[in-house]
Amino acid sequence: MNKNENPCFHNECGRFCCKPVKVRAFTQLDEKAKEKFKHIGRFARESCPDSYKLDFYSCKEFDEQTGKCKDYENRPDLCKNTKCGLFDCKNEEERKRLLKGHREKFYEIYEPKK
Ligand code: SF4
């Protein structure tokens, strides 16, 4: 992979981390994340609906054309502290296992308005 290639596309993943952004439910977003993210809904894993729930967000910095962040240097801590295991994965079996996880399905949880 050359240094200009998008590592996400290289790993046949592309949009798992940023479209949508997935955050454990009830996590307090920092100020940068609040400015960049818009809440979509609360979701559960189809394969394990009783595990922790996730809040999904769209991010205004995600570039649909390139699959890259438009403001990478100024991304929220939440993004800085997240690194996909596929980036450094050299083992083919491990790579397949991680990709399978990245393609998991979710369903939205209906939450009545209070
Ligand atoms: S700020 Fe950048 S890295 Fe963070 S979710 Fe948005 S597009 Fe992705």
C-alpha cells in the first residue's frame, strides 16, 4: 500500500468507522464531536442484541468521494483514540475475522419520546 492510498479502502472497509460514527450509548461527546456529529439513532447488534447499545452519528467531516476525513488534524479525541485493527494486521485469518466484525448488521431501537 503506498502512503497516498486510503488505508480503509485498501482494507475493503472504507466506511465502518466514520459512516456512521458508532459510540457506546450514553457516552458524553467532547465539544469538537458535538460540533461535527449529528445523532442518527440508537442501535443494537443483530448478532448480540443484549450487549451494549450504540449511538450512531453522521459526521460533517466525512468526505463521501474519498472516504477520508476533511479535518483530520482537528478531529475529536474520540476519533484520535480509535484505531482500526486492520491497519496493522498482517495475519490473513485475523484480517478476515476483523472484516467480518466490520460488516455486522444492526437494528435501530425505538425509544418513545418523553
Ligand atoms: S471527524 Fe474525521 S475521523 Fe472523526 S468521525 Fe468525522 S470524518 Fe471520521
